[in-house]
Amino acid sequence: MSDQAFYSSLQQKLATLKDEGLFKPERVLASRQGAEVVAQDGRTLINMCANNYLGLSGDVETQKAAAAALEKYGYGLSSVRFICGTQTVHKELESALSNFLGTEDTILYAAAFDANGGVFEPLFDENDAIISDALNHASIIDGVRLCKAARYRYANNDMADLEKQLIAATEAGKRHKIIVTDGVFSMDGTIAQLDMIVELAEKYGALTMIDESHASGFMGATGRGTHEHCGVIGKIDIITGTLGKALGGAMGGFTSGKKEVIETLRQKSRPYLFSNTLAPMIAGASLAVLERISKSTELRDRLHENTAYFRKEIERIGFTIKPGTHPVVPVMLFEAPVAQKFAARMFDLGVLLSGFFYPVVPMGQARVRVQLSAAHTRQQLDTVLKAFEQAGKELGIIKN
Ligand SMILES: *Cc1c(COP(=O)(O)O)cnc(C)c1O
């Protein structure tokens, strides 16, 4: 406590963040997560910014499955997996995830952040090359940093640039090459072109890895993910993802792929070896979620209906969106102050949204990001669209 300068410098940096409008305050909810949430002041808001794609976060069936696992397996394990932290429910979930994703084996982590943080270093070294999309998630970037492999970056979703990087890595004589991409990019709702990526991987003898955090459970005809959407099930070497978004919403992550990859991770992956087992109630609830969405595509279908409806109506009102089909819908407002004012006005009108501006998105690309959920009713979406129309007119974004 003797280095006062340290604390003053932190205070200064925090003040700068606030001055630059980059400070992130936390919204406090007084209710469970859902299509509607209650704010701390007691106001009910329609929630358009959760990753609650299938509406399972506050769902009673999910909660009951968690409660049943809690009852049977207890609260926690006080152990890592390889000492005494593996229960039948963890093995069942790993096997169910492998079935669902179309892979051989799966390893659980406390978060997708850990899955990505612990996947590269055990598998690749300085003789290898990691070829990574420029907009990949922070956890992939950190995972790559922890590994000695050479790094190659290609422009977001740019297949010509990817090929250039594959050629560069080949010419550098790299032993193994792995192409790494988010299945879906969460800022734009862009879907990676996995069919072309797989083709390029075959051409240059590269491996492929996708992070399915914004896809598992609802992309593709039966919700298996981007690899299903793009017709390349069985052709992706490594799949990482989260249990904290569509697949229940609590927390937890996974890495899935060939047996020898997963076995190597169990032996060597540091966030797995040196961090506690996923709580059994989360494993049990995730298992129930997988069973439920494997039996019926009802939730997935409702999500896509809601998405199509919202995308069509918001454009009809006169807003500009990034085209696409994903439930992430970026409503473009372009200028940062407009996005900020717009999100604030929508909050007054009872709609919870998040605004994004530089440096999170490129300069001049400020937006509010809408995320649809299977839990939204048509009536709630109509209320949100009315609020968009009103705020849009008030701020002169759309014409009367
Ligand atoms: C949310 C997200 C993660 C992190 O997931 P957690 O399980 O919350 O750690 C990783 N990758 C991508 C692409 C994500 O969107």
C-alpha cells in the first residue's frame, strides 16, 4: 500500500476512459434473464441485447434440469477433472456434444474463453502456422498469443487474403497450418464462408478450427452450427463453443474434434488442468438443453422466424441494417453520438439495446446491435419496432 502513484495512475486512466465515452457501466437487472427484464429501478424493459438466442437462460425447464443435477450431484466438485472432478454427468455431456456436433470427442471447460485460451499451445509450436481471421474473438487472439506458432492474419471473411496467407505459410515451410475463424462474427452477424474455407484448407493441406459461440444450437437446419449451415459437417478439425449463450446461458465452454486432439488437450491444456470442473448443475442443464433441441427444432425455428420478421420490418420502417440472416441485426446509425442518443432514447421507451461505436467497430460504422431470441413474442417485437420508429423520427434518422 506504499505506491500511491500506482493508484493515481489508475484513477487517471479511468477518468480518461469516461472522458472519451469508452467507460462501460454495468446495467443491473433485478429479475431473471429473458425477453423482458426488470431494471433495478423496477421498470420492465424488452431485452434486445442478450445472447439468449433460444430463450433458455431464464427458462423454467432448464432451471428444473439444473435443480435435478444439483440434487443428484451436489453443488460443486472442489477439484479439477483429473483428480476427483469428473462425474458421470460430465462424461454424458461430452458425449452428447460430440453427437450433436458430429465429432469424435469433446472436452469441457469453465468457459469458451478457456477453451480458446487452452487449445493452441498444446497442439502447435514454432514449426507451425496459425492463420486467423482479423475479427476473431479476443479469446482466440489470447490463445494464439500463448502459443509459439507463427501468426498469419487475414482480412475479415476475405477468402483471397486467406489464400495469400496460406501461400505465405506454405512458402515459409510451416509443418502444420490451421485456419481459425469465428463461425459467426458477433458484431456484424457475418457467417464465415466455411465451404470455401474447407476448400482452401484441402488445397493447402491445412487444418480448420471454428468458434461456434454465436452458432451452436441454432445455425443450420437442425441447429448444429455454422458447419451445418455451410454443409461441411465432418470437415472441420476443431470446434470450440460456449454453453453460456444459446445452449442454456449459464457458463461453460467446450472443444470438440478428433479423439487424439481431445486426449492431448486433457493431458496438456492448462485451463483444463489447472481450473475447477464445470459445476454439475450446469452440465446437467446443458445435457437437458441438447436433448431438447435434438428432439425438436421448435425453438430454433421460432428464433429464425423472429429474425426474418424483425429484419424485414426494421427495413420497411426505413432503417439501414447489415444484410444477412443471423439473429444479430446491426442497425446502422453511423455516427457515434447518434448511436449513443438512440440507445438512450430506446431505453426511455422501454427497450434494452446496446450501442457500439469506434473503436469496437470501424469509424463511421456506429450502430445499435439487436439480438433476437426465440423467447420474443410477436407483440414484443412490434412494440420494439414502434419504439424504433418513434426514436428514429425524433432523432431525424428516418423520415416521417
Ligand atoms: C462469447 C464468446 C466467447 C466467450 O464465451 P464464454 O463461454 O462466455 O467465455 C468466445 N468466443 C466467441 C466468438 C464468443 O462470442
